[in-house]
Amino acid sequence: MLGLQDFSEKWLPTYIKRGLNVLFCGINPGRVSATKGYHYANPANLFWRGLYEGGLTPYQLQPEETAQLLDYGYGITDLVARPTRSSGDLTQDDFAQGAADFVRMVQTYQPRLVCFNGVTAFRHATGKQKGPIALGLQDDLFFGTREWPGCHLFVIPSTSGANANYTREERLAMFGELYEVLRHKGLLADSAMGSE
């Protein structure tokens, strides 16, 4: 019989390719997602519902359909690959290494926008540890290099069922705001909008 700690050895794949419209970045996989092998597999998590209700996918994808995000111009990853029961179990070393790896990946694949699922992931990826963080589209471009100007950043409150700082409605509404930003910037794939 598998021990309960064994989920911590099951790391999730990153779905990414060059030039994505949006790269979604969570903080790290939880127990349910790591056990099932798919991002946001816990039924209490609002991520997949938010994508659909916000207009970003033509129907509500199941976690098992994660790879289809690439068809819509989206990718998905986590700032820290190591699964834990709670993000509170992550160490400063986890965050430092995760942020360094994440920035390298973004500079390599050059998505047009990164959407952070949670303020904590945004803080560690950008080094903005102090002060309030406004949700939504951030000012300026981030992670640029000499050859690449960088990408836009958008922050949504964590879609985790454990997030008690925002209501379900507030968290779902942020996906609609993301849709409007993408529409305004011309970053919505036709396939994401269904048969409109």
C-alpha cells in the first residue's frame, strides 16, 4: 500500500511552447493534483470553471484535458515543482530555485502574458515581497532580456478551495477581467472563443 507521503514524488508536467498568449502559473501542486497527475485536479479548485465562465475556453475542460490548453494558446506550470499538502510547507530555497527556473523558462519560451494564480507566486517570481499587490494587469513588462522586451503580467487570487480571502464570485470574476485584457490586446485564439 502506498504511503501518504508518496504524492510528494509525483511532479506535474509543464505544458508550454514558444509564443503562447498566456502562461498560467500556480504556486505548487497540492496533494490531490500530484496524486492524480493533473493541474488543479481538486474539485474544490475553481481554475477550470473560471477559464470557462470567463470565456477563455469554449467549454469547461477537465483536469485530464490539460494538454488541450495548448490548442487555445495557453500553457500551464507552477512556480515550485515540488508537491506539498500546503504551500505553507514550501521553503525559501524552494521559492528561490523555483523563481530562477521560472524566469529562465519565461525568457526561453517568451509568452505574451503570464497569469499568476495567486499573489504569493507573483511575489516570489518578481521579487516584490513588500507592499500591497493589486490584482489584475500589472504595469510594465517583466522578465525581458536584451533580445526580448518581456511579457505582461496578470494576477488573480488563488483559485484554491482553501483561499478564504476572496469569495468564489470574486475569484471567478477575475477570469472575465483576464478575458477582456486578452481581447483588448488581440491575444485570444479563435479556438478559445468557440463558434462565435
